[in-house]
Amino acid sequence: MRAEQCRDSGFNQRADIVVDGVDQNETVAGYQSARIALRAIAQGMTVEERYAFALSVGQELVKNWWFSACDRETVSLGLRRAQKISPGGDIDAPIASLAESMGALASHLEPEIAAYQIGLTYTYLLPPSYRSSHGIFYTPPVLTDRLIQLAADSGVDWATCRVLDPACGGGAFLAPIAKHIIAELPKCSPRILLENISNRLRGYELDPFGAWLAQVALDVVLLPFSAKAGKKTPNLVKICDSLQKNPPRDRFDLVIGNPPYGRIRLSPDLRDKFKRGLFGHANLYGVFTDIALRHTRIGGVVAFVTPTSFLAGEYFKNLRALLGNEAPPQHFDFVAARKGVFDDVLQETLLATYRRGGDRTAAQVKELHFASNSSLSIVPLAQLTLPSDPSTPWILPRAIEQTDTVKRLQAFKHHLVDWGYTVSTGPLVWNRFKDQLHSRKAKNRFPLIWAESVHTDGKFEWKATKRNHKPWFEIRDRDKWLISKQQCVLLQRTTAKEQHRRLIAAALPSTFIERHGAVVVENHLNMLKPLDTKPLVSAEALSSFLNSAAADRAFRCVSGSVAVSAYELEALPLPSPDALDGLQKLIDAKASRAAIENECSRLYQEA
């Protein structure tokens, strides 16, 4: 079975073309075919077997890459020893043969591309739970090149800079930066060049295989100089936990990388250490941003690939304040696609640079489109001037069609509180109360409102048709806090940028509450509740406005994740409540949706 899968991978069929023609695109395509075949084998393994298999294949790839690179340079140098990597175990002869071909062909690729393809193969084979919990997702070379260019545009001088990647993975940034340094120092002797780079490049990495791959990638870049100098490349990558590292006395000119993402529970000591950038739950990439600032000299640059969620989310408001006050942004590049950027990840991605101790000048905002596997098209969007309070959401366009919207939003100073509303999450986390969900009405049971009750057309329809959904919730004495007796506007809490609308709202009819006495709202819905009995804007007008294309365009300039959070809703700039008389009249007259859309657009046109 395994031998057949390897033979059918398509890799060997492409190999002759690649070796004879040195066609990098064909090599990359061959790697993808081989990865698919190898992962099919790994999927039948236990977690322990799969981890060992990933290590075995990865080590074979690196070994064969290194010795093939030495053959191409006609030198004989030993492979750097892999530190702290447990033995992967034996692999079948057909798989070993495939790994040998893949490793050999890697020497025909640019070192950073070879390291990425090998790293991608390793991560492809890892148990998904291990990969996710350790944040092992390598950066595509096309994004690496772009972020390095942004760092140069922000003032980094490759001839002199000291550089750190605090989560260096497979060396995605260190290897190409080494090439930039080499290009800037053409007259250096090989020995001096090796000493120069050894004094200026550093990488930290928690995953031992990733650290080894990063160091071997640097060894391959520097192989011609090592051969001439008769000296091995120094060890520039340290296996360590960056959260535990304190900055050296001499800070770095550039801290660059793609830090791990995901919520993390910090120890009390670490939470205290990073408290200046934390609010509520800690996210790894936010902590790494703080680490980067600590390791960067005044006037130096931080260049990171991160999710976009920090731009507006409440959990990142202290991080925004920290960046705004200590390291204002210089460049923002939004990656247009969420899918296909990082393998197996659906993520809105941002490339950004910041200057520590810099002035709050306008940051350049652009949008990136993948034109092919090896190129990007870059669309200028706008310039961002931070708000006077940088902890508040940074409202900026993510796409060309949002640039005019952002300009108009700057003129609007009202928010939901001025309309007479506050926002809270539906209180019921249903899977904590499974035994209180029922299919039939009875004493002390109230309607349970799920997100499916809020239709995309803005109508409310009480329903519970999806798996695990039931229409009634039984209230016990300790659960009375779950009851809602007030009319409100319900709004779905999770929507994606690919959806036609991010804001999907419906007014919960007062007649429905009167008929049942109360309701229980599940936590996949936001509740926009009146602050008093007569808000300035009716629930029907609020619901109609939120469901409009105009409000959707505005919200997309605020939100940085799939969550439609209460914090972001309350930060959304809105027209004056005094301007909504016309919308209310249309609603009272049961006007067409088109007429209501036109009125909502007009409201956002006029400051």
C-alpha cells in the first residue's frame, strides 16, 4: 500500500523534467504531489506514530538536501547535528527513496524555497492537534519577500543591521536576509563575511526540527563561503522559548517574523511580564509583538505577519495603545485572500511594519493579491493616521472599494450608545445546560433563541432545526439571569468576509416576548438592548440600518476577524440619531427594501 502510494505520487514522473531543466515550478508541484501521498499514509497512524513519521521524513529530506547541495558546490562538509530531536524511527524503502529524490531536488531551488517546501512537508505530516497547539505554520516565500521589502522601505540597512526572528520556524526570513547581507558586502572575504553574519543574525525557535531546518537553510546559503573559508557556519538559531528570553544589552535593528497565533494561558509571572499589552485573554501573536518591541532598539523596525484581529478587537486594545505610543505603524499590507495563504488555515492576514520610538506619521495601507505562486499584485489603498487614543479600533480599508467609506466614516462621531443601545452577548452557552434543553413546552420553559432564528433577509423566525438545537429551555432557580424580557435587536455573532453581509440582524418582536413572558438567547447571537424604555432609534430602524449595504461596508472597515463582537459594534461610527426620521418613516410606510437601502446609503454620505 505505502509503496504504491509513493509510486503514484507524481513526484518521480516530474523529476526528470526538473533535474534536466532546473524548473522550480515543476519541483514545487512535485513536492505538493508527494506531500499528498505521504499524508495519506500518515492519516492511518496514531498521534505518536504520526509525529515520529513526520520527524523521520523531515530528517531524511534535510539530510539529502544538504549532501546534494554539497555535491553541487563540489565540497565535502558534514551535516549539522540535529539537537533535541528525538529519533523518528525507520521508514519503508519506497518512502526513503522518495525522500531521497525530494531532498536531492531541493538543491535546485533557492534555499528559502527549498526550506519552505521541506518545512511544509514536515508540517503536512504532523498530527493536526500538535501542529495547531504549537502554531507550526510556515510563511510562503512570496510573503516573506514582501515583508522583507517593507522592512527595507521602513529604513532597514542590510549592510549594517542586526536582525532577530523570535519564532524563526524553518528560516523563512533568516535565509533570504542572509542573502541580502551578502549582496550588500560583495568585497568581504569569505571568513570576514561569515563573522559579519554570525554577529548580526539570530533566530529563536521552540520546535527543535524547525530550529534545525532554519540553521541548515542558513548553512546552505553560506555554503560557498564556508567552503572557501574552510570554516563552518556558526550556530545562529537557538532552541528556546522566546517568552522566557530577556533582550540582550545591544538591541536589534530589525525584529521580523511570523509569530505563532492562538489563545494562550500564561503563568502568573509571564502575565505580569507582558501585562502592558494584555487585556483579558492573551494571544500568542500579541505577546510576541511585545517581545519584538523589547528586543528592538529605539529607531529600529518590527516587521510581522499576523492576523488582522488586533486592529479592532477588545482583547487587543492595550496592545494597540502600546504600539501607538511606542512603535507607530509604517506599513500595512492586507492579504486579500483568507484561504490558501497558510496551509490548512483560514485566516485574514496582515503584513505590517512599526518603528520603535517613531513619530505618528501616516502609515501606508495596501492590498496584496496573489497573482501566481511566485508573485503578488500590490494595490495602494490609503494612508492611516492613528486615532488620538490608539487603544480604540484602527479603522482602515482592507480593499480598494473601502477607501471612500473610511474617509466618510472619519466624519461620523456618533455610536450605538448615542442611539440609545448597548450590546451584550446572548448569555446561554447551551452545552453547559444540555439537560435543560427540551422539545416541548412545559412549566418554567421559555423559548430558546438560536442564531438560525435571525434570517439573512432581516426577519425573525423562531426555529430550532439544526443538530442539537431544541426550542425550549427549562429555567431553574439559579438560572434566572439567563432570562430576557426586554425587546432588543438580535445580531449573528459569527460571519466571514466572504459572506454577502457581515451584519445579519432582526428585531425580536415585543409581541413574541409578551406571548411567552420571556426568552433565553444563545451566545451565538449579540443582543442590542435599549438603555431605557424609549431609545432615540426604534428597534426596527436599528435592525433595518444594520442590515443595509451601507452599514456592512462600514463594519468591514472596523472588524478584523470572523467574530462580530460587542466591542466592535459599539465602536462603529454612526450617523446622528436625529438624521433617522426619514428611515423611520419608510419603515412605518412599509417601503421597499431598495428605498430603505437608498436611505441608509444617504445617511452615510452626509456628515
